[in-house]
Amino acid sequence: MADSNDSLKFLQVILSSIADGVFTVDSQRVITSFNRAAERITGISASKAVGRRCYDVFHSDICENCLLQETLKTGVQAIDRPVNIINSQGDSIPISISTAVLRDDEGNVLGAVETFRDLSAIEHLRKELNKEYTIEDIISKNPEIHKLFAILPDIAESESTVLIQGPSGSGKELFARAIHSLSPRRERANVIINCGTLPHQLFESELFGYVRGAFTDAKRDKPGKLAAADGGTVFFDEIGELPLSTQVKLLRLLQQREYEPLGGTAPVKADIRVVAATNKDLRELVAQGKFRDDLYFRLAVVKLELPPLRQRREDIPYLVDHFIRHFNARKGKKILSVSPEVMQILMQHDFPGNIRELENIIEYAFVICHGSIIKVTHLPAELRLRSREEVESRSSAETPVARLLDEQARIIESLRRHQGNMSKAAVELGIHRSTLWRKLKRHDIQPDQFT
């Protein structure tokens, strides 16, 4: 009996130490064991999983045609089948699963075992390499952004030209990529042209290409970026930087869907979809005579306005989590979160650089932080200094609005930490549960979004 108990304990130690999730079920698919990696990947404790049917725990897209049930019925094992499960936070997690039958010494079926591997990091890196972006990659709880989400598939399906306006770092390129990846042109090229980086004298040759002899060093024909984008999408970033001379030729491209390479004598047809973006007010540039009004109206058939991050502060905690997962995958670290003090600083920061600035802050912290929690000491020096000055300023003349923002940040962070558990959040905040309810209504916070 002692040997049997020792063998069982040894087996449990092995299962707890491996990186893959492992669980076993009986013949009715009721979970009988659930290892530590399974807890980590799903966010569900073994005590809550054991005794429940597997499909009540995993909420997988394969549960309707359950591999475990098929394995129990046929005895045929499955190997590395890719599926998605929903974890305890409501996030979709890509995994690969393998199944096998469990039998006793006499060959009788006792149940089945499933092993599964978290593919989140691999999937993230795959998207980085392929530059595949969809609506799901745009992180936001902001109502204005969700209005854009609602119409983005229809915009993508159309062939209309799109103008995306918003401050630098607000996610314009991400929206442009999403439009392309949701469009009928998704299998063709998505060419990005930054109108502010190339010298004006080189811009047209890069855009339109040139023919042999067009200028002194033109020894051979060279197709431009428009040719590379044939059948796909062209994204003109920072289009407000275009000189007037090039604006005329771009207008012809939009009106007639054709262009002439430098030195060419015959027009070339352009089968492209045009998306443009700018951090400037093009209407103001039109009034100043710096941007053609006819080109503006050609570009702004569909216009999307992206708000700055300071107007969508409710997104900051979700973006922080997103960037932590992003840099964990890229840098091989295991940072879990930021401290409440850091979250408070970030929630109160104005972010002149918008989402890109937040990403840079988290990346800097990843370089400095060697633990599992990003603390104030891991933030860039200028942010720590600015935060200290703001705290001193608020302490001398704190406004009601500032106090509300501070309170909102602390409530959101507490609810996130306790997965929307009102009682635990109220205890942590030192207030009664009914008081927390009133504050949630005041700040228009929905607790179920954190579960």
C-alpha cells in the first residue's frame, strides 16, 4: 500500500512540474485530475475543475465534436489538434491538444487523458511576422472606438477610399491594417508609404517607379510601390506631408485609377484600394492653401476619427495587459502585471505620445524589471518626475475632477485584480459594498467587464 501511495505522489509531482496542461476524465467525461499547468493556462483551479464535465470548464470551439468523446468511443488518439478555449477572464486562448484512452491492466477503459499546450506566444509571434491585424487586435473598451468596430467590416468590404485622422501614436496604422485584412484584397499586398520620411524629390520615383533613361542614374526600369501593391491596398501614412506637386498626381490616381512612371509615355492602370492617415487637420491645411481641396474630398469618402488616449483612459489597463503579454512573448520574460501605484500613475498621465508612448513605457520597464511586477522604480525617469510634480501640485490644490480620476483608477485596478468580485474589491478599497456600487454608477463602470 505504501508503494502504491508513493507512486501516486511521485506521479502527481511529475504532472505538477511539466509545462503542458494535463487532465483526466472518467467514461462520462467528468474531470478526475487537473494539473498545475492546466490551472495556469485556463485560470481555473483544480478544486473548481475536478468533478465537472470537461466541456463546462473549457468552453472550446471543438466541444460540439469533442475529441475526448471520440477517443473514448473509438480508442483512436488525437495528436496536436489546434483549438481555442475561453479562460476564466473570457479571453480566447489558442492551444493544441492531444488525447488518449486510459486503460487498466486488463485493458478495460477507465477514461481518457488530454494534454494541451498554450500557443499564445507562438500565435503572437506569427502575427508579428505576418503582420496580420484584425479588429480583435485593436484593444479598446471605449464607446467611440466600439462604434468604429461596428462599421469597420462594412468599410473593409467596400472599395471606398478611407481617411483615418488622429494624433500620432493613436493606432491609425493598426486600423488601416485591419481594414486590409478584413477586405476582399486580404490575400494581396498591403503596401505602406510614409509620406513624411522620403525627400520630396525621391518620393515620386519611389511611388510611381521610373523607366530607363528617366534621369542620369536610371540604367533600367524600376517599378514603384504602386506596382508592388497591384490588386491590394496602399496605405499613405501622414498624407498631410505630401507636397502640392505630388498631390496633383495622387488626385489623378484616385480619379482615373492610373499613373505614369517617371519618364514614361503611357499611363499604367492601378488596381488598388487607397487608405490614408494623418495627424493633421486636413481641412485646416486646405484653408491655408497647403492641401488641395479636391484631393481632400477624394480621400475623405469614408472618414474615421481616432480619439487620443487621454480621452479613452478606460483602455489603459487593457492596453497595459496587452503590452505585457506582447513583451513577455518577445523577450521571454514572465512579468505578471504592474503595481497599483504604477497603474495610478499611468491612469493620470496625459500621454502626449498616445498608445505608442504607453507601449514604450512598458518596453522600458521590461528592460529594467527583473521581477514579476512592474513598480514605480521601473518607469522612465521623466515619467516618475512628472508624476511626483503632479502629486505635489494636486496635494496643494487638488480639484474635484482630479479626485474623481484618482478614485476611478483605483476602483478599476481593484476590480481587475479581483476579476470583478465586488466584495473583495470593496474590502481592498476600505469601503462598504453598497458604497462601491454607488461609485461604479458615478463613474459608469460595469463590474461584469472584469470577470
